[in-house]
Amino acid sequence: MVSLNQLVIVCLTYVAGLFIVAFAAERAALRGHGDWLLRSPLVYTLSLSIYCTAWTFYGAVGYAARSGLEYVTIYLGPSLIMVAWWWLLRRLVRIGRAQRVTSIADLISSRFGKSNLLAIVVTTMAVIGVTPYIALQLQSVTLSLSIFAVSEAPADGAVPDLGSSALWVAVGLALFTVLFGTRNLNVNERHHGVVIAVAVEAVVKLVALLAVGIFVVWGLAGGIENTLARIDASDIGQWRVDGSRWAALTILAAAAFVCLPRMFQVMVVENDDERHLQIASWAFPLYLMLMSLFVVPIAVTGLDLLPPGSNPDLFVLSLPLSEGQNGLAMLSFLGGFSSATSMVIVATLALSTMVSNHIVMPIFLAVRQGGASQSGDVRNVVILARRLSILLIIGLGYSYYRASGGSGALAAIGLISFGGVAQFLPALLGGIFWRGATRAGALSGLATGFALWMFTMLLPSFGEGVALSAGIFAEGVLGLGWLRPQALFGIEGLDPTVHAVVWSLSLNALVFGLVSIFTFPDPVERLQGAQFVNVLDHSRPTRSWTASVAGSEELMIMAQRILGAREAQVFFRHWAQRQGGAGTLPEPTPDFVQALERELAGAVGAATAHAMVAQIVGGASVSVQDLLAVADESAQMLEYSSQLEAKSRELVETAAQLRAANEKLTQLSLQKDNFLSQISHELRTPMTSIRSFSEILRDTDRLSAEDKTRYASIIHTEALRLTRLLDDLLDLSVLENGQVTLNLARCTLGDVLDHAVTTAQTGATRPLTIERDPAEENLGFLTDPDRLAQVFINLVTNAQKYCVSAAPRLRISTARHDGWIDVIFLDNGAGIAPQDRALVFEKFTRLMRTGDAGDGAGLGLSICREIMTRLGGHIDLVEGGDGTAFRVRLPAGQAEAPKARVGDMQRVG
Amino acid sequence: MDALRVLPFLGLALWMVPLLWPLGPGPEGLPPGTGADTAPGMTTADALRYIFGVWLLLILSAAVLWRRTGDLPGPGEPVDPAAPAEGGG
Amino acid sequence: MGKRVVLVEDELNIAEAIRFLLSREGWRVETLANGSSALKVIRKAMPDLVMLDVMLPGRSGFEILQDLRADPELQALPVLMLTARGQSRDREMAERAGVSRFMTKPFSNAEMLDAVRDLTRGGPAG
């Protein structure tokens, strides 16, 4: 028989041992020793075991005794989350590191634009959700003590009052947490003492549970086979877990595993190395499996051996006790004690960080109007706030325990707590995976989920008539049938837990999503969103201060008060050196201010740090570059923008084509625009001479016969010129409208050229040497010889008129290739300027190189072009070389009929 | 790397298999589910074997994957999601 | 000593007609067919009147007119402009450039002579 006093002594020794271990770890960490252990994946994995609280240690057996295998869902969820570390935890840890996140409230507020309101909401929810859980731990310690007390009681007939034991446990835990949890202010320096103590406790509880389990299986049940047989024969021998509960509880446990403040603390905040996650990904599921391995055997054996009415929640203790295994019972008690204390310590630590950073500090800063740059040691205030928060939270837990009278099955309280913190999940997941999530969405989602949780889970848990009247249970709020806490919207028959989880989480997520879609994030939010979502792509922070106005001294004063004088000086000196400057004060560059803000965030949380720096720097500013950076960072945006780039390239190309076309059109349109003006000019010019000389002839009496003849001949010449112009215009019009009639005949190139050269040179005033090679011109083909000659005449005449050489020479050469005959007219003149080339073939283009421009109307080449098109060839300018080179290209094929429009070829042959 | 990503979903699927099991008779002998009095149902021992078997499988797979993929790049080095680290073996 | 006129006209037949008509009235007519040397010739000749075609090889009538108006010595010189392009835009341009009289071809001889007389107040004898 173990006496209560013995138990208390063992307990105190154990606690003293924990203090020593924690103290030693702190010292070692301070000296930089013992990193191999303190920062080992083993310790990290073991510290995760605070997931397994007294609820696990005692409650799981009770749970199994009541509901069979359903208890195991509480461990399946977290195991899946660990195995899925690649998807979620890796991101969380990376974000926690990059943003120096101090708690889950800090993470959510930081993600949604460093909103303090959000942080307060999350903190409040966490406190409300976790306080029952802390009460649960105190209750379990008291209950376990009562087992020993009961076994001792018959001696004097009275069970000693154990209420005070809960108080003592609470005080002890508060002391430990204050001592080791607020030792160093910067949470990111991590609480080595706490972590190592938690790790030790993890080993103790595992060993204790395994020991009881082994004793039960091999000591009481007689081996594995017998145990399994006994299980099948028991009341819980049949699988009768409700499917919806199975799935819902697995998901709920998974959600809580991520969202519980204490889990977030050990998993993200205390994480030293991302690689530890990888090891924990299999090691922690292993731990969980071992913890739950013997639960069913213990439950079944307990149901078998212990008298009916024994509390199944305490089988772990009462079984060894009833078998007289005092040592084992003691170990088991220590295991349960460890589970309870480690949970309370870490949960309190996590909550107190949240309370002090998000509630106390902002109030303190607001109350002190002077703000962060005034004198006074903020550092002390922060630590004091944190210590007070610890006391407050443990006090709350204790009060809850006293108020609730320690009633109710352990598992029920645990599940309620899980349901409360699981409400963070949509905001958390949305925040790190979805850039579109907004603060308004997070706030409304959290509020919805939390309100539903209160209504469907927390308040009903007090029982009918306590928080909610029996009337509300039966008829709903205000008599509205669809507002019954366990049958929302009239859906009845669901298990109350499943009902609460499904409604609160799904509506939470729905509201979060919808509000996010319909609200617009502010710049800081958007920036943080990008950094959180893309944390794996780049871990560099990008938000910057326009810090030129921030005085380094002021920042230094503030930093000293929060980080401590020595740490602040080291930090500032480090930055000064990094910037390459002399002295100890760095320039307040945006990089530096941002690094400082993150350093401060480690001590007081992102929102508070942001507010403090903002007070000195003069307002948070997000520059256009920042926003551009956000845009740049998004992989989606990149993909999208590359598509845009491709599109814009296409557009640029199209635009260039359009521009070229437009240029030509503009020029053409100018030409067209000037068409009437040109025709007017071409008609009026000869008419001026005709009119003038005819008036002279008419009005002048004493003209010599010679003059008369001369003036008459001028009139005649000009009249001919007019006729020619009209002919040309008509010709062109006919050619352009496709009404031309071709007189096709077989001829040789030489003959056509002969005719053209002779015609062109008749009456020519300037000499022009024409070089030809009759041999290559001996090509026969089918064409309209007159029209072709017209083209050649035009080209020869042009050379005659416009070739500026002192000894004008025109070389006519012929080449045959690819089914074409090329006749090239190359003169030795000055050539045509590049900008004029495009216009040469347009109507009325006269380049006016010589004064002898009065002859043609500038229609010749236009006509040539039209003729060549009708003949199935074309005419163009050959670039390069000296002089002007026109190339007339004819189809060479014997059988090839010259191209003419259908219906035009009335007189073929 | 892909196995690493798929593993949790495999685990989830296997652990949701019990949803398909017929419900056994209740402790008072009343069948909470339908047709449970004729079908023998799944015994808790079998269920235990199955669930813990899957558990063990997941743990071993995760451990093997950890061995195979090797360590992640350190926190200072950016992880390029397009080029997952290939371990030896 | 008759008054002098410089006629810049690339259409030789038109130039001949104008020369005939003005000579008969006692003008000394100096003709040139190229716009580029017009300013030089005008400056040298210091005529009483300049007659300008618009479309000229080398330098257009507008440009020559602008040059004349920019030259302090030649600023006040009467300029009669002749064009075969019947657009009102040309007339506006010419007026903006400071033309004294603008005539569209073809013109009647009397009309042209009237304009010349008008611009030189009475003709070469007066």
C-alpha cells in the first residue's frame, strides 16, 4: 500500500528532478554546450508528446472501455499530419522561422496584415478553448491522487479533501512555467529548460504506460493470444464505431494537433531545425502508436478484473494497485502526473505569450501615449505581463476546475477543447495556401465557427438547464426549431460531436471563403499573404520600411528596452558592420529596420513589434515596389505574366505590321487625297499654255507669221500632252478595274525589246546608250506583245529622262530561272533613294530629280505595274548596286497561259 | 519525393476503411446498425490488428522515405520545389 | 528703264507666254525654271515683282516665298503666285506665307496683266 505521504514525497522529488534537469539545460544552452541533445530530433519528437496529456494517459483507457476502438482516432489524426509533414508542417515551420512567429495567434494576425484585432480574437478563443483542458489536467491529478487516498481511506473512514491538492499542483506548475518560461524574452531563443523537461516527462509517461500495458498483457492476461481472446469476449469485443464519428474525430484530432496553441509552440516555435520534422514524421507516429498500443488490453482487463462501477478513466492506476503492484502504480502515477504537468506548462506558456503579446502589450502601449520611444524599460513590462498571464491562465484553469466540480468524463472535455481550437484551421490553412484570404474573411470565419462551437459543443456540455435551458435544447433559441444546439437547421439524429464539428468547421470555412472572396486585402495583408503562401519558394522577407526618417538612436533606445541592452548593442553593431560603416549605429536602411522588427517580433509578437517600429519610423509603408514584388513573387502571376508576355509579343508584332501597313496606307491615302489635286495640276498646266497662247493669237494683231506658227505649235503640243494624260488615265483605270483585253500572241523577247527601244528612242533629245545581248533574248513565249512593249518603252523612256549620268547607259539583261524570265533594266544613274522606293509605282509619283519633269504625269510606272500583273508577272525595283534597276518578271512556261481574270480573255490567241 | 507526398493520403484511405465494416452488436446485445445480428461483424481484435498494422506500415514507410530522400536542404538554403532533392539509393 | 520681273516657272511654254505678255507691256522679264537658285537670282536682280509657280523642281514656291519674307531687304517685294493645283489649302498656305496675290491656272491674260499692274501700281512705265 502506498501512503499518500509517500506519494507526495515521490512527486516532489520528481518535480525537483525536473527543475534540476530544466535548470541544467538552460545553463548548458547558455554556454553553448549540449547542442547535440538540446537541438536533437529526439528531443523535438519527445517534446511533441505533450499532445498526449493526462487525457491520453488516463482517459484513453476509459474511452476504450466505453466506446471501443474509437479512442484511437485521437492518435490517427496527428499521425497523418506528421506523415504529411511535407504538405503542411514544413510550410508552418518555414513561416514561423521567416516571420519569427511566437504563437498561432501571432501567425494568423501576421498573415492577415499584422492585425491586432485578429490576434486578440484568436487569443481569446484559445484561452476559452484551452482553459477547460487545463482544468482537465488538474482534475486528473486530483483524481489519481484520490485513488491512492481511497485505498488508504478505510483506515480512518474519511477521504481527505483533495481539492487543495489541485491548488498545490497549480501553484507548482505556475512556478515552473514562470521560472523557465519567461527566462528569456525572445521566444525564438527557445525555452530549452522547458523543452528538455517536457522530453523527460514524455519518456516517463511512455515508459509508465508501456510498463502497465506489459504487466497487464503478460502478467494478468497471460500473453498476446489470451489477451486478444479476452478482448473479443469482452463487452467491446465487436467493432461498433459509428462511421461518422470515426471520420469526424480523426479529422478533428488532426485539426487540433495543428491548431492547439501548445502544439504550435513545440512544433513550430521551438523548432530548431526543419530536418527534425523529417525524423519526427515517423518517430512521433511511432510514439503515438506505442502510447495507444496497450489501451484496449488495459481497458478490457480492467473491465474484467475490477469491480463494476470502478472509474475506467483510472484503470491505469487501479489495476496495478488492485494487484498489489505498488511500484508500478507509483510509476503509472508519475506517468499521469507527467502528462498533466507537461501539458499545463507548455499550454500556459503558449497562451501567456499570446495574452501578453496581443492583449497586455497593445493596451500598455496605448495607455502610455508617449509610445515606444519614451524612456522606461519595456522589457520588464513584457516579462511582467507574461508572468501575470501565466498566473492568470493557470488561475483560470483552476477556477474552471473548481467551478465544474471535476465532473464529466475526461474524453468529453478533451473533445470540446479540440473542437474550439480546430476553429483556427480554416484561417490557418487559408492563410498559408491561399493568397486571396483576407482579414475580414478570417475574422468572420473565426467568429462564425467559434459561435457555433460555443452553441453546439461548449454550452451543451454543461448539461441541460445550466448554460442553456432545457427549452432551448428541445425547441431551439426563441422557439425556432432550426436553432436547436444539437440539431441545427433541423438535421437530427447526428451524433452531437459530429454535428458540432461538421457544422462549426464547415460554416467557418464557408464564411471565411466567401467573405475573403468579396473583400479586398489591404497592401500589408497582400504582402504578408504572398510571403506566407510562397514561403517555400524564397525565404527572404520583402516588406520594407521607408526608414530614412527613422532615427537610429531612437530605434536603439527602443530595442534596448525590449531586447535588453547587450543584445540590442550586439544586434546594432552587427548591422553596422554589415553595412560597412564605422561606429556602432547602422544606417536605418529598410533592410535593417525590417530585421529589427523581426527581432522585436520574437519578443513581443509581430503586431506589437510592427506597431512599435511604426511609431518611430512614422507609419507602415508599403511601396509600389513592394506591391510589384508581391506580383513578381507569385508563381501564378509569373505564369500568367509569361502568357501575357507572349500575348504582348504577338501584339507588338501585330502592331508593327499594322504600323507598316498604316504607314503605307497613310502615304497611299495622301496620294489618293492628292489625286484630284494632281489631276487638276496635270490638266491645268497644259491648259494654261493653251489658253494663254490662244488669247495671244486672238488678241494680238501684229504677230509675225513665224510667231503665229510657233505659238500654234505650242498649243498643239500641249493639246497632245493633254490627250496623252487622258489616255494614260483611262488606260490605268481600265487596267485597275480589270477590264483590260489582252491580245495574246506568240512572240520572242528580242522582237518586243527591239520594238520598244526603237519607239522610245524616236524623237529622244538626250543620247542613251543601250546595251543588249541578243543571244539571251531569243526566248519565245505567249504574251500580249503590245502591252509588254508598253512596259519596256516606259522603262527605256524613264532611263532616258531621269538617268543623271553624263553618259547615260542602259543595260538590258535577261535571265531565266524557276519558271520565270527576268528582264532587268539597269541604268548608270544615281538610283532611287530608299524612302522613295515604295512610292515609285504609285500614281503621280514624280521624284523630280531633274527639271525636265513636265513631260509625264507620273502614271507610267503605275501603268507598268498593272500591265505586268495582267500578264501574270510583276515589276519591281532591284535593290543594291549603283543606278536604278527595274526587274520585269514574266512567266516563262510555254504552256502557261498568262494570267488574266476569268471572263477577260475574250480574244485569246 | 512523390511517395512522400502521397503517403499521408494512402494512410488516410487505409484508416477510413473501417467505415465499411459492419457494426457489431452493442454491449446490451441490441444491434445499433442494420443487419448486425446476422453478420458476425468485425471483432475488436481484428480491428486492432488492422489499424495498428496500417500504423506500423506508415511509420516504416515514413522512416524508409526519410532514409532514402536524405536530409532536406538547411533552412538557409531555399528549396526549389521544381527540383526535389534526390537521395542516394 | 523698265521695271523688272523675275518669273520662276518650270513649265517652259507657260513661261514663254508670260514673258511675251509682260515684255509687250515694257517689263524686263528674267525667267528661271528651277526653284533652288531662285533666291539668289532675285537678290541679284532686285526686281519690282516676283512671279512664282508653286510646284517647282528644287525648291517649292512656298519655300521661296518664305525665304523672301524672311529677308529684310526683300520683305516688301510683291509676289504673285501661280498654281495649277486648284486647292484652297494652297491659297491659305500662300496667304499665311505672305503672298501678295494668288492666281490659279489657267488664267486669262488680261487677268494676269491686271494683277501685275495692280501689284506694281500702274505698270512698268509709271
